Amino acid sequence: MNVVAEMLLTQPTPMAIWALLILLTFPALLVLGSPEAMRRPRQAAQEFVAALRGHHTTTAREQIAEAARFADEVRVAADRAEAGAQRRQAAWERSETELNDAYAAWLDADARLRTATAAAAWGTPWSVRTCDEYAARQRYLHVEVTAAAARGDLPTAAVADALAERAGWDARLHPVDQHLVITRASVAWLRQRYEQAVIAERTAWHDADAARRASNSLTREALAAEARVVPVPHARPTARTTRHTVPAPAI
């Protein structure tokens, strides 16, 4: 036994021969272990081969089902990513429109400022002579600031500042000078809004581009996963040999 064990351990060729013999005799051992198989060895061998094929088919079906489930999950993720990309695209388009509107409003306010500057260059009396004149200038300031805030040319906080005559608002100024102050404040505010719109548009474009890239990547992954889902090959029916009895020739 020591000589045989040493030979099997040191020389790979006998080990390979023994392994091949065991593999070849395994079906025979299964047949010998069953009395029913001893009576019908051919049928037992066919059933053994059919069982192996059935196991292979079952494993293949499980793999195909798993691949189909994965493809469905990736498709759902791709559809959601596509919907998100469309929302990001719509948000970017809205931000682009808001950017164009903010730029146009800034240009209009700058044109009004040049006109107001030219009008104020002629000079106006600064001092308020009567209480009625001061009240009229105060009403003019409040009305103009409120109207500018309603148009979006000034922030809503400017109305409270004008009523309290703080943050540079002075009701004693002549209406021409007040119009110049209001127009300058509008230009500054609209320029600030334009700069904010530029930042918002860039951010929206970056988000839309990232969402589109992610959607395209998931769509390609979904198509690849769906392409890997192939139908399970059906087992071909085994052709049975039918023996026909040939009649003996008549003598």
C-alpha cells in the first residue's frame, strides 16, 4: 500500500488514469445500485442522460430568468433617468429664458438711466420751500418706488426703505433727481438679478448635462442587458427507432 500510495502521489499519470476510470464507471455504479436499473440498463442510462440534460436546462432557465430580472431593473432605472433628464432639460430651458429676460431688463434700465442723467444735467432746485411741496415730493417717491418694485425693477424691501427714507432715499429731492435715484437703484438691482441668472443658468446646464449623460449610460446598459437575454433552447425530441418485421419470402 505504501508503494502504491507513493506512486500515486509522485507520478501524475497513474492518478489521472484512476480519476478517468472512476469517472467512466460512475454511471455503471449507479445502474448496479438499483435493481430496476439492472433489469433495464439501457433505459436507466437514458434516464441518467435525460436527468443530466434536465439539470442543465433548469440551470440555463434560472440564468436566463436572472438575466431578465436584471434587464428589467436596468430598464426601469434607465426610464427614470430619462424622465429626470427631461426635467433637468426643461429647468435649464427655463433658466435660459430667465437669463435672457434679465439681460433685456438690465439693458432697458440702463437706457432709462442715460435719459434720466441727461434730464438731471439741467439742474433742479434742491431745497423744499413749503410743507405741501415736501408732501408732494414724498408721495411721488413712494408711488414711483412702489411701481418700480411691482414691475420687478426694485426689490420689495425698497418700498419699506423709501417709506422710512433710509438706504439713500430722500423725499426732499426734486422729482427729477428722485427719478434719477430710482433709475440708478433699478439698474443696480437688475444687474444683480442678471448676474444671479447667469449663475443659475450655468448650474442648470451642468445638471442637465450630467443627467443626460447618466440617462444615456443607463440606456446603453439596459440595451446590453436586454441583448443578453436569449430564449432557453428546447430539448430536441429523441428519435425512436421502430423495428418493422420483414415478412419471410414465400417459397
